[in-house]
Amino acid sequence: MRPLTSDLLLRAYASGVFPMARGRDDPRLYWIEPDHRGIVPLDGFHISRSLRRTLRHQPFTIRCDTAFEAVMRACGEAADDRPDTWINEEIVRQFVQLFHLGLAHSVECWRDDTLVGGLYGLALGAAFFGESMFSRRTDASKVALVHLVARLKRGGFRLLDTQFVTDHLRRFGAIEIPRDDYRRRLDAALQERAVFPGDPAIPWEEAAQD
């Protein structure tokens, strides 16, 4: 396998391909291009009533891009529902480089000075590739996802790629689309420009606005 570089990684994502490791301790990477791709339609994002109540109580302080590597490493930790993950050291190294280039971003949930949840991903054109999320407090990853979508809508993004669809993501409106359909949407999004807004004051309600 060719050595992974930032340029190769960006070209892969722009082509609809992404890397994964079989385990966090496995140094090898594999290129993945699913037959069906998970996306969250930004104009159909759903927030449940119970989560809306949580958001109104503002249980967490929301920050962006203040602890990117810490978010990645937390996403790569073992948990009760996932004894192993696909984020190895090479993926961490490459995404930290992309973060320093201003292309990768994190949305973080803090309680006092403790990072308790968040997610990270890659922004190209008007496409955002959501990579992984974690939660150490109830609903922290859900809150982070809502705040991500609010920022994507504010910034003019057109595509939120989740790679795969889980039951967790289906609750927000995630769907699977065929590879050819995904490539068309990706190509269209890459032709547009969007800006990832790091302003922590963007209201979460913007995530649910059509």
C-alpha cells in the first residue's frame, strides 16, 4: 500500500473512498467504498422531543476546534458497546495534519473543564465527512451532532456524509443511498464553497430549520 499522505487522503475522499483500520492497534489501512453510503440530509434533519428538552437546558458548553486530537483519541477508545475501533495511530496522525491545514474540525461538549463528548470530520467544498463521535455523558454525542448540523447549515454545506447508517443516526433522519447517487451528490457538493463556522454561539435551533 502506498504511504498515506494528506494529499492522497484528500483525493480519496473527493473520489468517495475513505480509509479504515481493522482495529486501533492494527497499523494497516484499507480503502473503503460501500455499495450504499450513509448520509444525513441536511434539509430533513430530525431532533426528537426529548433531545430538544435536553438542548434547551444547555447541559454542556459547546466549543469547536479547541481539542481536536483529544476528540479523535476519545473516538478511538474502547467502550462497552464497541470493544475495538477503526481509528489507528496513522489515521490520527493524518487527520491532525488536516486539522492544522484548516480542513478537519471538531465539535466538542464540555462540562466545566472536562471534555465529555464530541465528534470530528473533514470539510471539502460543501461536503462534510463525519468520521466518528463519542460520549462520556448522556446525550453528549447527540448534542454535538445537532450543533454540527447547525454549523453546516449556517456555513452553506450541502452534504453530510456519515459513511454508514446506524440506528443512532437513523433517529436523526440518516438514510442510505446507492454509490452512484452518492457520487453525484458528492461531485455537486465539491463544486461549491462552504465555510465551517467555529462560532460557539450559533443556536442549535438552526439545525432543524429547512
